[in-house]
Amino acid sequence: MQDITIQLFGAFRPLGSIMALQVPKGASVHDVRMAFLGHLPEGLRDLLEVSRFADERTVLAENAIVIENSTLAILPPVSGG
């Protein structure tokens, strides 16, 4: 297993500013999404489906491999003008 940190923004912020997760070594962003799902209340699960994960430099594809001790941000969709 490997440790990663998720920074929470927008509608996820009531859960705190960060969340620590453990995922298998070699886990993909999709694996992180599934692990994070288990920590969400019912009302935020649909939002997770349309949110993206990013590292310090880029928005990550679902098949991107997560490096141990990474910090990822979850980016919910935004709207407004």
C-alpha cells in the first residue's frame, strides 16, 4: 500500500481541507477515485463522478499512475460568470 493526500475544494471542503488515503502500489487515478468514494456521504457521490483529479502540474487522466506520497487535488466542476 502507499499513502497519498487529497486536497479538497468546493463542495468537498466540508469534509476538511485534506484527506489521507491508502491505495495499492501502482494505483491509477481511477483507483484513487474508488478509494475516495468510500469516504463520501451519499450527497457527494454523484459529484465525484464528474470531478477531476490533478497533481501540482496538470489535470490527470483516469489511467495515470499515482506516485507514492503524492498530493492530489480533487477539482469539482464550477459554474458562474
